Amino acid sequence: MNREEIKVELLKIIDPYIDEKEVTTSISEQSDLINDLNINSAHLVDIVLDIEEKFDIMIEDDFIGKMDTVGNALDIIEEKLNG
């Protein structure tokens, strides 16, 4: 699975947790999950669980804190898939 395919799946996972749907059209790898997309920390945990299930990977707690942007989340998913 390449980065673009992972990104498409990641955005599908994130979408239900975004209240302001107008921001979905401007999501980039630099988009901050909490500050730009207004995803609260409780939902961030749900997103991580959804990511783990979708990609059949395990994301340790210390990686969760590093998943602050879409790009960083993609980096972690890629690392886990290729690890």
C-alpha cells in the first residue's frame, strides 16, 4: 500500500470525527488534527483504534503523541506497515 492509498484510508477514518465539514476540502499533510481539524483528544484515541483495526497494526502510546498532523500519522502508519 503506497502513501497515497494510506492517506485515502486515513481520511476516511478521520472524516466522521470532523464536525466542521468545510475543513475536509483543505486537509493536507500539514493539517494539525487537533488545531486545524478540531478533533478532540478523546476522538484521537478512537481514530488510533480505527487505524489499528483498518491497517492491522499496533500503535504504542508513545507514538500517539507524535500523531499530531496528518503527515505524521501517515509516517507512523507507513513505518508500522513496513516494519
